[in-house]
Amino acid sequence: MTVAHQSAAPSRGREITVTGIDGAGKSTLAARLHEALNTAGHPTILIGKHSTTVPMDAELSAYVDRLNALVYRRDARVAQACGDHYWLLALAAWYTLQDQLVIKPALAAGTHVILDNAHHKILARYAVNPDVNPLLAEQVFEHLTEPDLVFFLRIGAREALRRKGSFTSLETGHSGSGDEDFIRYQNTVLDRLRVQEKRDGWTSIDVTVLDRDAVFKTAARAVTDLLHLPL
């Protein structure tokens, strides 16, 4: 009797998230990790706040793109008119679609995911917003896929501003338009991210005195040591 050999299911992919305040260098590190993993032979996708492609489904991609336009490419006056609760739920819808339509299928197929601009910073922002119950913010994101590794890029707001150069009203918490408004708000968000870091056991990298190459090398070592993905 001949026993048919079934092909083994692919190993589950790993999700790596990069978080930190505005100007910490999240997108730079996420892009370099994405490139390095693929170069090393580990199929990996990079997902950011404007990633709207759903593999093999143009109709769903078009729908996700329309939602992205509502959430991230809207007129600033719309955000002010709709209020904080609306935007929290709109962001929850956006992250849910990304998770269900792109991240979970990729991980199930054995593809790794680098997630830039994850929801952790949004949680921190809402935690310092007196008009929204922080428990509500946690609840609307709690169903999302748990990342295998979270890099927390630590940097003070003043240094982040020096590197960033310019900022939007959102990045001051709509509290003003001056440099000190940015610094005050971002340091408050940073304090909340530190609470999440201690609670959830993130991998913290102090990027204050590190250049981009040093940050990448530190992260690459962690990917190799913790996820066993040699780079």
C-alpha cells in the first residue's frame, strides 16, 4: 500500500512591531528590517498606515484604500468636527481590516510581518486624553493579533523634534503649534508607552545616542536571538 505524502503546512510567520513617539525612527527601522529579512531569505511584508493592498483581491484592496482615505487622508477640519470617539472607532476599523485581511493570512502562510505605526502609540495618545475612557481604547484594539516582538524606540521629545524638524497639530495633541507644545505632548505620550513597555515586556532600544546603523544592528541581533531568524 502506498501512503500519499502530504506537504507539511508552512511554519507560522512572525509579527514584528516597531513603536515609539513621533520622530523616534520607527519607519526607518521597519523598512530596514523588512529589507534585511527578505535578503536573508525570510519572506516578509511591510505594513504601514498607508498599506492598502490585499493580496489577490483588487475589490477588497479598493475598499481598504477608501477607509484609509477616511482615516488618514481626510481634511483636518473633518477630524475636529467628528471628535475623538469617532476617530478612535474609525482607527479601530482600519486596524481590524489590516489584521483580518492582510496580517493573519500572511502569518498563516508562513510570511513574516513588519508592522510600522501599530496601535500602541494610539493607545498611549488616548490614555492621556481626558475626554475618552482609556478602557474603551484598549477594548477596541484587544482583538488584534499579538505581535511576537515589539521594538520600543526610546527617545526624548526634544531630541525627536530636532531629528524630525517639523510636526503636525496631531503630534501636539491639538494643544498648540509651538515646539514646546510638541515636546510637552510627546513626553506625556512617551510616559504612557513606558507603562505599556513594562507591562507587556517590549524590547526597548534607547536610540538617543545611536545612529541608524547602530539601531538596526541592535534590532537585528534581537530578531536573531529571540525569533531565531538569522540576519
